Amino acid sequence: MSMKFHVAVTEDALKALNARRKDEDDREREWVAARRKELIVPGMSRRAAAAVRGDIRARVARMRRAGTFGGTRDDIVTRAVREELRNRGLDRSWPEPPEGQVEAPGRPWGTPPSAPMGDGGYTHRVSVNLPYSLGDTVRRAAYWTSKEAVEALQDWADRWGHGIDVALQEAERNGVPAELALISAAGRPSAPQSALEIRDQLRAKILTTGDLLRAAINRAAGRVQPELPDEA
């Protein structure tokens, strides 16, 4: 059972990930071809040759599990996600969040987009299938890591308001006319610079599933390939 994520990425990140996948595929094909050439000799019976090919496939599967071969793009990203969680100290058991909290689309409440779609931001999307337990860990880790900052941002917004841009985004999400959102935002006092700095500090503490997966994709795309052994 798997869990699917759709991740916004830059064009460079997508190209690097696809290049990594192609390199891994080429390495695997070359290794398989070399083993077949070595082990399937002229005059070998069809049954014996089929047994050799089956053994090679089994060895490839073991090498994929060990990380010697990258496997599919999902396999590559899955290993990188595990490493990213370990590197951040997030690879542990997390409590289940309140019902409905991790299923909400987009970034957590009160935070701006991490980067815009289109020119100057994320221009592409990657679909990633993670093992269900790993995907659940990603979602729980993002929720609990961000929880205190999100609540503090909610308190901040109650005091100073969202600002025009965020107010319009929230209005669109909730089906509120833009004119009413602008009137509400204009009626609040302007936040002083010190309050804006506090808001920015809180926003910087927010960690989303997209943030984690983008970091893992960058990690996967930049990894140095391991040396191939002659035997698995």
C-alpha cells in the first residue's frame, strides 16, 4: 500500500531527478547484460538459461533493496526521504494528528507559499508514491514540527490581521467576496516592523510535506552513485 504526493519543484530539480533515474537504469541494464553474457554460454539448454535469467532478476531485486541499484523513481525518492527524515531527527514515531488536520490541501494555515508557481518559482510537479507508513510519517512529522509555530501565527493574525495578500487567498479558499476581505483587512491596524519580524520568524519554523519531499528530491538528484560490485 502506498501514499501519493504531488510536489511542486523547479525545472532544474525535475531534470536532475530524471537524469538520476536514467543513470540508474543504464547502470542496471549494463550490469544485467554483462551477467547474461558471462553466465549464459553457447549450448546451454533453454531451461538452464531461463534459470540463470531468473537468478539475475532476483539479484537485481536484492541490489535495489540494498540501494546498489536505484530502481524506479519512487524507489530513489523513498530512500532519500528516509535519509532526509534521519538527517533532521524526524525519523521516529509521531502521535496521530487531530482528525482532518493532515488531509487539508496546501500549506499550513497562516503561511505564505514557499515559492510561486511559474516564472521564478516552481514550474513543474512530481508525483511520488511512498510506502504508506513512510508517507504517514512525513505527514505527521510536518504537522507536529510546525504545530507551535502555526498556533502562534494564528494568534498573530488575530492581533494584526493577515495582510491583503493572505486575506484575499483566505477569502478565495472560503468563498468570501474579495471586497469584504479587503474591507476587513483595511480595518485592522498596521503591524509594526517588530511584529512583522516575529511573523517572519514563525513562518520560517513551518515545515510542510512539500518542504520535506523537495529536500529529499534534491538529495536524491545529487547523490554520488555507488560502485557496482561484480557479484551481488
